[in-house]
Amino acid sequence: MSTHQPPSQSLHDPRDKRLPVIAPPCGLVIFGITGDLARKKLVPALYDLSNRGLLHPSFSLTGFARRDWGSQDFEDFIRDSVKKNARTDWDENTWEQFSAGLRFVAGSFDDSESFDQLAQTVKELDHTRGTGGNHAFYLAIPPAAFPKVVSQLVRSGLNDEWGEDRFRRVIVEKPFGHDLESAKELSNLLHGVFSEKDTFRIDHYLGKETVQNILAMRFSNIMFEPLLNSNYVDHVQITMAEEIGIGTRAGYYDGIGQARDVMQNHLLQLLALTAMEEPVTFGASDVHVEKEKVLSALRLPKDLESASAIGQYTAGYQGGEHVRGYLEEDNIDQNSRTETFAALKLFVDTRRWAGVPFYLRTGKRLGKRVTEIAIVFKRAAHIPFDKESTEELGNNALVIRVQPFEGVTIRFGSKVPGVGMRVRDVTMDFGYGHAFTEDSPEAYERLLLDALAGDSPLFPNQREVELSWQTLDPVLKYWGQTGGPQPYRPGTWGPESAEQMMAHDGRTWRIP
Ligand code: BG6
């Protein structure tokens, strides 16, 4: 999806397409290094990049946390995280190089001395490791802590670029605010210190190979694009379903809910990629322009009662195992009205998509873990077979399977073998696992590499974030004023109201 135009420090000549992009000399500081995200995703992804030869030998990782750790403790922690979670094999040579760049600074976000020490550490890395004055700061911490960290970065001079052609970048994780207003506040805070081009917002769905393939499939082929418009498409269903409950994430999730957690970002980004026009190039600004157009053309139906649904999982059985209801999960408020399921109908008011509903649904403790985009076509205007022959023929569909079983399915009608003419639905499948021998990199590998290389088409920009909230805010407000989420049993596809929402339009949800 990206053409990769790395900055001047990069080792890579952008005209040479044979070589992969390699991050320039640089260091990364992770705030929140002891958290789940860093341990399970970020650190292993960095090791994997290093193992694939995509990080510069000078690459250095500095952890900042409130732990009474020496450098050996930190190294042990990182080794353990890599051994447990890395995608690629353990390699002593990679580890030797990677571990030589590990640094740890102990401190809290209030502690100015620790930040001074961090500034010292970062400076030393330039001399001892050759990080070239290039440093990125990953805020893998709750947004409430951002203001403190950002002001400490400024106070300690860590955000100063110390010269031309050197970078200081900030990488932030969603949630990017909890509504439009707070998203703007967050942006003001970050933009007070880092420019938009140096601000990288991670939406890990955009780092998934299958999500990037939406654009490859649409814009590198001739056979799909002519059909993707209101002449042929009946509707689009975007599903992101999970089997898991909220586990130990009550502190983050309760009061936030499924719509803020994944609809505002992952689902609306999937919608934008599915509906956008062809960008002039795959450079960041051209991709952003097209996504912004889609997001600004989103329209909510007037009657949100019949066009949306929210639910909350109850106790029950999932895959033969008894699981707790949301309200019985640890640290959840007994009266919580937080939704663990959300569904919403939207329109994209452009000539291409006029009148085509886009249905989004997402939830925890659903039938199975699956993310897919199903483009469901209209019936042919005329079918020259009698009704009985086509009883088993549904609508043609193009399904992009984001996960698991990554690939694409085309559903169409075919003659059933035998005398007479009976037509029934069949599918034609492309699976990544069959077509390619190499494993797909993890989303965080791609995104961390792009952030360090300064390549940003895969990161939502501030305008996209704001447009998404602008769409979702009235829905959240509406849900806040209604009776709250409807219960649904684990292992099902959500509450009754989700079925009713589709029935209202004479349609049904797919069972993926
Ligand atoms: C995260 C959400 O962004 O995505 C989680 O905060 C969710 O609630 C997760 O479980 C799902 O990611 P994936 O890659 O497993 O589909």
C-alpha cells in the first residue's frame, strides 16, 4: 500500500524496488514498556524486524518504567518477551546485536530527574551506538498520562531535534480521545510539540497484510472495480467478531465499550479503504485525501433505533466452556451499561455509493473470531431459469477475509451436476496460506518499521480521527439516552436488536 519514501537518513534508495525498506539509524523509547502491549506486541515485533535485517545495526531500545531494575533485569525481561512472543526464530547473532542496544531508565512520569537521565541516555546512544540523532517516543500508556509525559519531553529537551535531517517522532496508540472534543484536545497537546508529519497514530488493523490487500485487490486488477458501485452492490457488511471477553481489561474497557474501542478506528478505517476512490499515488498524502473524502461523506440514517444495535454478553457457554457475563467480570461496575456489541448502518454519500448501506458490527464473545468485509451484490436483473431452479441461489458476494484464514472468497451461482438446471451458490477461494510460502509479518512489525522510516500512509491522520468521531458521537449520544445494551448469550451473533436491524431492511447478517 505504501511506496515508502524514507527520509534522507534512510539507507534505501527509493527508486530501487528490489530492496526492502530499512529503518535509518535510530532509537526508540517506549513508555509503558512493562505493559501487555509492549511485552506481547512491540518488543517481539522489534526483534522480528531485527531478525529480518530491517533495523539498522545501531537500533537501540530504551524502556522507561517505574521498576527498580538494573540493566540485566531489563535485558532478562526483553529476552523473555521475545522468546515467548516473537514470530521469527531465535537467533543468537540477532540477539547479540539487539541486546547491545537495550537501555533502561527507572522513574515515574512526575519525576523530572528520571527524564533528565533519559535525555542523557538518548544522547549517549548517538555517540556509543550511532543512532544519528534520530529518536522516536512510543506512548504505550493510558492517554491520561500523555500530558505529563509530553511536558517532561519538552522540559528535558528530549523533543529537540538537535539539527537538520534528524527526527523526533511520537507514536501513539488508540484510543485517540473518547469523542470529537477530546480527540481535538489530544491533537493540540501532541501538535504543541510534534508536527503532524512526526505524529504516528497506530491503528494496528492498517498494518495487517489483508487490510493492505484491499487496495491491492481493488486497484491492481480490472475485474473488481467496475462492479464496486451502487449499480451492482446491494450492501456491504463489515464484521469484526471476537470470541474473547474483556479478560483483565476492565480498567480500560468499562465506560469505553466496543464502539469507541474498535468501531471508531478499525471498522471505519476498513470502511474507508473499501469505499475510497483510487489515490493518485500510494504516498501518504494521496491516500489520506481519499480516505478523508469517504469519512467526510458518511451519513447516519435518521432513525437510529432501526439502524443500530448494542448488546452486552451474559454468562453462558462458549465452545463448551462456561464463561462469565460482562457484569460478573473482574472490576466491572454491577450497573455498567457499557456495550460489548455494537452494530450500525451508515451511508457513504458519493456518486459511487449513493443509497448503498454499509453495515458494521463488532462484538466480544460472539460465535467465532472473524473479521471480514463482505460486498454483497444485487441479483441479476433477469435470470432465465425458473424459480425452482434458482431456489438455492443467493446474492453474489465478494468477501475479503481479514482474519483468520486470510484471503478472498467469491460467491456465485453454479449449475449443480445432473440432468436439469439447478443453480446453487458455490465459492471460489484465495488463501494467503496456499498462494504464498512466506508468513505474513505481524501488523506491528510493519507499523513500527514505517514509523521509524517516516512513511505514513498506514497511519490515520488527525482529520480522519476527527471525522470518525464526528460520525460516531451522535450515535454514542443516542445510545446513552436509550435503555442501554440488550443482553446476548456468548457464542451467538449478538442481541436480537441486531437481527431486527437487518430484518427492517429485508436483509440478514452473514454467518461468517
Ligand atoms: C484492539 C482492541 O484494538 O483490537 C481490542 O482494543 C481487540 O479490544 C483487538 O480485542 C483485536 O485485535 P485483533 O488484531 O486480534 O483482531
